[in-house]
Amino acid sequence: MTAKRKPVAPFYAVGLLWLLGGLFLPLYTASAYLLLAAVSAGVFLLVNGICQGGGTVAGSAGAEKEKTPKPAPSTGNEELDKVIKDGNLALSEMKRLDDNIADPGVSADIVRLSQVSEKIFQAVRDDPDKLPQIRQFMNYYLPTTLKLLNAYDRMSGAGVSGENIDGTKTKVEDMLKTIVRAFEKQLDALYGSDALDISADIQVMETLLAREGLKEPEMKADPVQADGTDIKLEL
């Protein structure tokens, strides 16, 4: 796999931004964290464009605008609108992190997290009654995952190897496997009530079909004959 490492200046710029953000913003809240993550994406694109000589500042700003997800139309549900907005920011940040991080294993985990997260957001779009089930996911698990990935990204871009950097990166790599499974379980849990409803519908339909004589009788085996050679099936 071709290395995806970009010039180091954008990483320093993002690191400085997070340092300042930690001083002036309440990063323990999901909205502040996701806002800073979105701004980080813009800063990274801007500085990276300048370093690579890919055009003027205006050109870099145009690329930033092009990659920033357009605001989704309002659904009329304030909580759902916020989840969709924060979800889009989180997906955009995952894409940026995947582009930055060269490690193929971590990159694969980020892609999987992005896929599962997108399906979680789609599930609540389709059924807003499921919103209470993902509050903990939105308020803690998702922003904390992005925080871990950003720390990994900054340490990878430091350009040095040491006990603290290598140890922390290994811990994040190991934790990502657990996080992927947790996100998948969160998605599965959203369909718990649907599974119960479908099971109930199947049971009712089977009962009605049997009552109306529309269900095929089940085949069953006759007891083994005395000589042990024949097996008969009866209706």
C-alpha cells in the first residue's frame, strides 16, 4: 500500500488548534468537540494546500467548501436535526482521519466505523422514535472515539518514535477493535423492537393459516419398524 503521509505542517497546525481549543472550549461536550473537529478539517486542507503549492488560499478554501457536507434540510424535529448535523460532521472527520493515517489496519477500522455510524444515523432518520437509544452513543462514544483517533493522528505525524508515542498508539489500535464491535452492537440494538414485531407477526400469521386450513401440515417421521429398515412419513 502506498503511504498516505502528507507534509508535517498541517499536522502541527491542527495540533495547535486543538491545544487552543482545549483552553477555550468545553471539549467534554459533543457539540464543541465536533465543531472543533470540523474546523480542524478546514485548517488541515488550507495548510496542506499551501504546503503543496496546490494553488492560492482562495483555491484551498474552495476545496474545503467542496468537501464540507452541505447542511441537511430540516426534518421539523430539533433533536433529529442535531443528530443528523453532528453525524455528518463526525463522518467528515472520519474521512479526514482515514486520509491522514497511513496504517492500513487503523484505516480499515475507521472505514468500518464510518460505515456503521452512517447506518445508525440512517436508522434514526427512518424512525425518530429510536433517538433515545443513541443518546449515549452521540454524547460519549462517538466523540471519544474521534478524540482517540485524533490523538493517534497527531502522534503519527510527530515523526518520532518513543515509549509514550508508541505505547499510546498501540493502545488505540487495540481499542479500535473493541469500538468497532461496540458500534456494530449499537446498530443491531436499534433493530431489537423491529425483530420482536416481526416475530409476533409471523406467529399470528402461522396461527391464522393453520386455523383456516391454509398451512401445509408438517411432515414427521414414523417410529422405526421392528426390523429397523423402514422409515415411514405420515401427514
